[in-house]
Amino acid sequence: MLWFGRFLWPFLRITGLFLTAPFYGSSLIPNMVKAMLAAALALCLAMWLPALPAYPADPLSAIFTGFVQIAYGAVLGMAMQIVVAAFSSAGEIMGQAMGLSFAELQFRESSGSSAVLSDIMLWAGLLGYMAAGGPVWIFEALVRSFAHGAGVAPIASWSALASLGGTLFAAAIGLALPVMAATLCVNLTVGLTTVFAPSMNLLSIGFPLLILTGLWVLVAAIPGFGVTAQHLTTQCMGALGAMLPHG
């Protein structure tokens, strides 16, 4: 029971992490590969981590402790979703500002349609998250979460995690702000032009100009995506650090 507990608790926490964390929880990775990877990592942690509690003889305690491990791992992974969600939200905001709300593609894996620019920005955020070392950092945070056994951090420290919701919206608006400002200037210019030239076709001139200007500004802002992803990853890891138990 002691050896089983040393393997089971890391395995359940890693499983919860794989359910929500970016890259680890990707649907492109087969579930069998995820299960084998989680078992291999849990086996390594069982031989390396300090003494973990044994598997309890009480079934109710075992079920409750297992549920806590899965939930805690899922919370750790969900915190890092802020990085990818910020980029995806920024893409959706930019697409709406550029008039791309009608440009949608139908994917086989999704039950509905999704904005094209939002998907592109989601992949950009995922690549930036990986380039900033996010997958390594999140796994290190999971390892450090076992510093005091299979317990979790006090609930009071979870306020740092809740504050990441504001960080998501602030980062999304900050990423989309250059495109929003450029499209606002184009809309004002085209609107004033139509006042003095009512015969000008807004659909044939205004929309192409709006889309091209937004795309040009977006391409010009690409070099700053890496810095933003690294900053968001650092903020998320700081929130996770406040959640982890300290000695």
C-alpha cells in the first residue's frame, strides 16, 4: 500500500494536469500516449519524491484523496490556459474589429464554427507558451506541489489564481489594441469620405481597406507576441507559486 500510494498520488495529479494544461492536454495527442506518459512520469516521481502517504485503508478516504489530486492537477493546468486564452481572445477581438466575423471555417474536430483569426492567434499563443518554457515550468510546479505530501495549498492563496481572470482580459485588449486603433482610424476616414462623396461604395472600398489595414498592423505586431507570451507565462507561474505549499 505504501508503494501503491507513492505511485498513485502523482499519477492522479499528473492526469488532472493533462486534462487542462496547454500542450499536454492537446486533442492531437492520443489518449493512450497521454496515459503511458503519465504513468512513466508518476513512476519517476514515486522513486524521487520524499515520503508520500500510503494508500489509505478506508475507501472513502482513498476516493476523496484521489479526487483532490485530480482537481489540484487540473487547477494547475487551467492556470496556464490563461496564456493561450489571452491570444485566442485577442484574435477574436481583432477579427471583429476588422470585419472578419463572417470569415469562418468548419473543422471536423469541432462541433461548431470558429473564427479564423482566433484560431491563428491560439496557435501563436501556444507556440509562444512553448517557446517560453511553459510545459517545463508547469511540470516543475506540479513536482514542487508534493513538497508536503499529497496535500494542497490553503484556500487563501488561491486569490492569486482568481486574479488571473483580469490578466486575461487586459492581455487580450493589449494585444488587440494596435489593430483596434488602426481600424478605428480607417472607419472614421471612410465615414467622413462617404459624407463628402455619397456615391462611393462602402462595401467595395471600405471593407477591403479595413481588412488590409488590420492585417498589416497585425503582421507588424507579430515580433511582440513572444515577449507577451513570456510575460504572461511568468505571471501565471507567479500565481501558481503562491498556491504551492511552502516550508
